[in-house]
Amino acid sequence: MAQRLPAAPPVLPGFSYVRPLGTGGFADVFLFEQDMPRRPVAVKVLLEDLVDDGLLRMFNAEADVMARLSAHPSILTIYQASISSDGRPYIVMEYCPTSLTSRYRREEIPVAEVLQVGVRIGSALETAHRSGLLHRDIKPSNILITAFGAPVLSDFGIASSVSGRGEDEVFAMSVPWSAPEIIDEKVAGSVAAEVWSLGATLYSLLAGRSPFERDGSGRNSRDQLKARIRRAAYTPTGRGDVPPSLEAVLQRSMSRDPAARQSSAAQLAYELQLVQHELGLPHTPMEVAVDEWAAAGTPVSFDDDRMRGPVRPAVQYSSRRPARSRSTGGRRPDEGTVLAGADPGRPRRTRTVAIAVVLAAILVVAAVTVTLLVVGGG
């Protein structure tokens, strides 16, 4: 199916449009330049004709989750979120020039780099889980690369609470990297399913394909992939430079039984560090938020479907003028924002009369002065 063209970019005060970056099912992403401070930013904008209560809940939750987590060095940074002048919700984020979207299909990514990605993203996921949040869409295209070459986790559009959100929980999946229990819609998300998805993502970066793809056309339909994932028969990556210990870590992370997987994203990251040690590689540090930070702040609401945009303040006051008749809708003529220096308590007619009296007095004084000068000169 042909990819659709992006919608027209919004006009955003303080930002200058540069070019489109990508399109998705619910939103477009554009490159803008922020005027103050000067920097490139990525702006994710919801499609105008798709905005409804459900999508607004997802949008608000994504913005709040990112704001909650983006202090982590391996999670994409959010700068602000609002509503454009034409009514489209948008999020302003850190601009990352590249991603892992299809790089693994074009080139062989070094084992050392894949291990580093695994530890960093594992640390980010552990931080999210300790904050009570699930990403639910971990895959290569959602790992972006910053301008400094660091991997960061992005796209929290279908994030949810670790404890679930009740009966209205949305089932969403990216099939090649989804766990069997997600495929069968037994759960909408869990820590164990996140461990699977991270393991499947790392497998893809090493193997140049998703874990259950098979060579040959017509063998990798959505239903065929689902059937293989349900069986969860692990196939080695096929690379000679991938040590057996790493194969074992990935195989465990993609166990059919959730209880057989690593117990947490931190445990998976730790096992990847052990592989680094075995290969004589520098250890990538695990960066996980302390419990005090994870417990602080108001929990993210996944039920907020308000249009949360810029506030336009207006000062209300009571006028001494009589209300208009019903034929004019009962609206007071001076209702609205008070301008600096205005006195809403004094009728305009009184001020006009006072000015006229003052001008008349000045004219009288001037006339008397002229008369006295004429008489004195005579």
C-alpha cells in the first residue's frame, strides 16, 4: 500500500517549519526550528480528521509519560505539548537524525553496539517499569539515534500502566516483536512482554531480520508470523561473531512461558553486561532511576481526553451600564478584557461631560485675559 503524503504543517508561534520527517497512522512528524533558544526540533502532530476522545487520551498520556520519563538519558526528550491554532494537538521533541528502522537490514551491526543498545534501552525500560509505566511497542524503528550517537527509546503513543487500565484497555501490537501472550490477546501489556520485545529487537539487530522471519517470498505473512511466535521455537542468529552466551540470553528472553524469561528489564540488561565482560568489552553502565524519584509526582492519567492547549486569560468585571434588551442577546457592550488604564466603573458619558466643562472654562479664562489686555493697552 502506498504511503500517504503528510498533512500541511501547523503554524506554531516561536517555530519555523523546515520539512516533513515521516508519517504514521495517526500523526505526522515535521522538522521545525525553534526560534528561542535556537535548535532543531521534531514536532509530532495528530491528524485533524482523526482527533476523537480515544485518540486524545492516547495523545495526552504520551505527552505526560514522556515528560515523566525523558529525564532518562536513553529516553527521547520532550520539550512541550499543546494545541495548534487550527486545533491539532502536537508534541515538540528532541530531533534525532537517524534511527534503527531499517539499518539492520542494510548492514551488519557490530555485536558490541547491539550490546550497548540493549543495556541502555533495558535501563530505560526498567526506569519506566519502576514508575508504573509500560511502553508496549518496543521495536527497532522506535529506537532513535541522537546527534551524539546515543540510542534513545521513543514513541510512547500506546503506553499504559503496569497495573492495566481496566476493561477499556487497547490491544495493540507490532507482530514481529510481540510476545505470544500479546499475539493471543491474553494481556495487553506486561513487564514480561516488554522483556520479550527487547530481546526480539536485539535479535533483529544481530540477524538482519525479525526473529521469526523465514527466507523466501510468501512465507512471512502476518498470520504465519503469529503462528511461529506462538510456538516460540528459537532459531540462532546465524552470525559467527555472536557468542553462545548471547544466544542463550536472547533465547531466554523469548521463552514461550513468561515466567521463564528474565524477571525484569534490569535483569536482561545485567546479563548483557556479563556478555560484554566475557568479550572483553567496556561495560555499558546501567542508568536506572532511584525509587524516590520513581515514586514522586502525580501518577499519569490514561483517562484524560481533554484538549489541553494554551490558556487565553480574560479579566471579568461587573459594569454599571444596564444590560441590553433580549433583542441584543443580553450582552453588555463593555464585556471582555480590560485594557491597561481603563476604568470600567465610570460611565463614558460622565467623562465626556467633564472634559467639555474643562474646555469651556479654559475658553472663558482666555477670553477675559484678551479683554483685559485690550483695555489696558487703550
